[in-house]
Amino acid sequence: MKQVLLIGLLSLGLIACQKEQTEPKEDLLAKQQFEQADQKIGVYLDILDNQNTSKQQSTKIICEDYPRTYKADYLPKLIKLSPEYTEQKLLKHLDEALDYYKNKLDIECAK
């Protein structure tokens, strides 16, 4: 009985280890892509917070670059890595951030 239990536990341990080895490659790639998108967004925010940034550059970031990077790169990777985030919640966060900078920098995006 002890041998059967020991073999069963070892089998479960091996299966768990094998499963962990196949999933991290996908997760690692998603994590790297997420970190790249997060870094890009961080650069955008640094530029927007810089008082010396031109209104033209700020407008381009707020109206084009930031939302495109957020929706195409950041959002899907974050949802993949952390399923507790939903697209709806993250789009709400995006809108809040964009509204903040639009108000702060007096920018209107063409629709």
C-alpha cells in the first residue's frame, strides 16, 4: 500500500513538473512582451509629464501612440498574464488616464 501511494505521489510530482516546463515558455514570452509594452507606456508618461514637451508631441502621444500601444500590446498581454483583469476594466483605466492628460495638457483628439 505504501509503495502504491509513493508511486502515485511521484507520478503526480513528475506530471506537475512536466506541465510547469511547457507552460512557462508561453508565459515567459507574454511576460517579455508585456514588459516591453509597459516600458513604452512608461516612456510616453514620462514625456507627457515633462514640461518641455511640445503640445504637438503630447497630442500625438495622447491621441495616437498611447492608446494604440495600450490596446494592441499592453492590454492583451496583461489579460493573458493576469486573468482577473478584464478588457472592460482596462479600457476604463485607459480612458481615465487619457482624460487626465487631456485635461491637464488641454488637448482634444480629433474623432
